Amino acid sequence: MIDQLLEGNEQFIANEFKPNEAYYQSIATRQTPRVLWIGCSDSRVSEHQMTGSRPGTMFVHRNVANIVAFNDVNISSILEYGVVHLKIEDIIVCGHTRCGGIAAIEDGVHENYIADWLCIASGAKVVADRVAAERGLSRDQKLELLAEENVKLQISHLKNRALIKNQHAKGNLPRIHGWLYRVETGKVDVIVDGRAPHGAA
Ligand SMILES: [Zn+2]
């Protein structure tokens, strides 16, 4: 596998980097991404590939089930650097279908660290439980709904961060968007459309 990856790097240099040398040299000195991506660590959810973007487009944070945790120094530093220094215009929180983290929220897990982490998304399950019961959803439908509700919940966590709250109170960016990536089709569904007027608030 490792040999394949290194061979892939040679192909990347030959087929992508060299033909676009000017672009890659322009980002070699300074990155100016306009988007901050908060996504799941899942191997099938590649933010640059799914959006047809080149390196340099997005500042990226990924964790299990795309969670915005209040006590996570990692995401705090990424938010601060992204919003204050890189002056990110848009933040995308992207969940996905067939997410192992979402299934674990639904089913419960016994591993200590994973359970603690997923606890931060438990509010999404409360909503999904209620709606699934009302609508008589199948398990797959419910997991999809839970993935969507988790995106909405993490957006509310994001908007309650003092850093973001203060920016929005001043009428500043970033706009916040919620997406769901479908691993079965490659399609992105917009769950929360931050492009709408007053979408930043
Ligand atoms: Zn996932």
C-alpha cells in the first residue's frame, strides 16, 4: 500500500503539479484558503476531491462525526487561525451518509473515548428519535436524518463559539453552511444554506 501511495505522488507531480506549476508556486509561499472545512475523518469523504478543488482551497479540520466540541483545543486553534488570520469567508460543516460515528450515536458504544466524544452529538439523537417515531422511518432513513441533525447541531455549537458569535455580532463573516455528502452517489446535499441573505447570522 505504501509503495502505491508513493507511486501516486509521482503521478500527482507529473499529471497535476508540473502542468500547473505557476499555481502551485503561487501557493508555495502563502496559503490563502477562503473556506474552512469541518468534516468527518472517514476515508471516503475527501473534501477536495468531492468539490473538484485544488490544494490551497480549504483549511481543513476532520474528526469522527464532524463534531464541533467546546473543549477541543484543536478545533479552537483552527477556528482562531482560520477566522482571525486567514480571514476565512465560509465555514462548511459536512456530514455524510453511512457514517460509522452516526451509527455509533444511534446504537451506543462501549469504548470509553469514542463514547465520550460522541456524547457531544447526543442532542441530535433526541431530535432524530422523535422525528423517526412520528414518521415511522426505517433504520437507514433514521441514520440519514441523524447525520443531518448532527450537522445542524454542530452548526449551532459553532455559532455559539465566542469567536464566531463576536464576528457575527459585528456583521462580519464567516458564513456558515451545512452539507451532507452521499457516499453512495458522490452528491452533496445542502442542509443549511449559508448563501441565503443574512446567512452569516
Ligand atoms: Zn463519518
